[in-house]
Amino acid sequence: MSTCKKLLTELSSYLDNELDSDLRVEIETHMRRCPDCHIIIDSTRKTVQIYRGCDAYEVPTSLHERIEQAVKMHIEKSTGKC
Amino acid sequence: MAAPDIAPPNPLFKSLDLDLVHRAKEGDVASFSELVSRHERKIFRLTQHITGNREDAEDALQEAFLKAYTKLDQFQEGSQFYTWLVRIAVNESLMKLRKRRNTPFTISLDEPLESDDGLIPREIGQWEDNPESKFAQQELREILDQQLKSMPEAFRTVLVLRDLEQISTEETARLLEISVPAVKSRLLRARLHLREKLNKYFERGKSA
């Protein structure tokens, strides 16, 4: 397997710090010599950072009320109230 | 090079959650409402990202909280309420996906995706140093929403669990009923897919 292909296969594990040290060193050595692999690693790391930084979503008041209503109806049903 | 940072869970936040759960179990509905208010925004993001569909995401959110309420007795107070809620919301979202299984452009969650297809990057260009600062949060969210919709469901679901919710590989495998190598393989493909799609927005010198 070429080192570029190997790097691609191990890319996620590299970013997640899950590689053993020998493989990590091998990948970092290759990355310094291969501009394309350096770009792929850098842009994939930034992709993960951007995605992890994605804000939580605003819940519309109507949806929040729908949830509360569903819970209330469940309680009424289970306690026999109309 | 360091991996992306992961913020540790706030112990005070967890402790308040458990207090609210405890009171909700004793019949205090207001405490459960407080739990809804505390978590609905993040759970809505999860249901939206997994289903890729606003209507399904709203239904999955509602059903997740209702199920959490009805199953509250089964919640072990030694665990984290939010993680338990995520599991329920993931299952509700997956049920929505399964109902839509016959719609076009979907890939079965059980389908093997271990070939090399789609692994080879096509877009290779240096990205900006701080790409996230290029867009306002709202714009960034719209870009991510749009690009996630174009991602096969099997990839998207793993990406949400691993990168957004930061659930372990093993737990993700259990939740999705797939193997650990399958989780790793799909996560790699999901990240590369998203990278490819985001390239036009963040490549240095490009204005999308």
C-alpha cells in the first residue's frame, strides 16, 4: 500500500489520536514530504472542528409547547383524567 | 499535531440534571419541563442532522422527550441524563429514517460500505487558517445543513454520534447495531465527504 493511501486509510484514527506511536511518526514524516497529504489532513481536521462547533438549534415556541402538551396528555391519560 | 479539543462535561450541569430527574420521578412535572428546556436545542440539532428533514426532526424531538418521560423510572441515576436522552433521540430519529427507507438517495444502515469508493479526495486546496471565522454562525449552520443532507444517511448518522455528540466508537456501534470497524470506516468516509463538500467555502482564495 502506498504511503498516501495508508495515510488516507488511517486519517480518522490519526485525528482522534488513536494510532500507535510508530504509525503516527510514519504518517507525520510522510506528511512533511507530501504537500497533498498535508492539505488533506489539515482540511479534514478543520472540517471536524467546524462541525463540532456547530451551534445548537433554536426550538420554536410552538414546538416546545407541543412537547409539553404531549407530556401533559400522557399524564392525563395515565391518571384517567379527561 | 494535536487532535481537536473536546470540552469536558460540566459536573454542575450534570448534578442539576440529576436533581431535576429525581424530582420528575417523584411526579414534579415542572422539573421535567426544565429538563426539556435545558436540552431541547441540542437534541433538536441531533434529530435534524440525523433525519435531514425538518418535519421528521420535530416529530423525533417530541417523541424522544415523551419517551424519556414515560421511561424515566428506567433511568439509572448513576448515569448521565443527557447521554440517556441522546440514545432515545437517536433511536427515534432512526425510526423516522427507516420509515422513509424507500425514498431515493438513501443507503441502508446495514449495507456494507467498506469499499474504497469515495475515499480518494478530488478537491485538494489549502484552506484558510481560521475557516469558521469566514461565515456568521447562522450562515455556517445553513451551509452544514445543506451539505449534510447530501451525505448518505449511514455516514451522516455516524458523524453526528461521533463528532457532534462525541459518543465513543463502541457506544456508537452498539446504538447503530454495526461493528466497531464499520463505525470507523463510516466516520472516515463521512469526514472526507464533508471535507470535499466544504472545500469550495473554505479553500484559500475562494469566495464560494
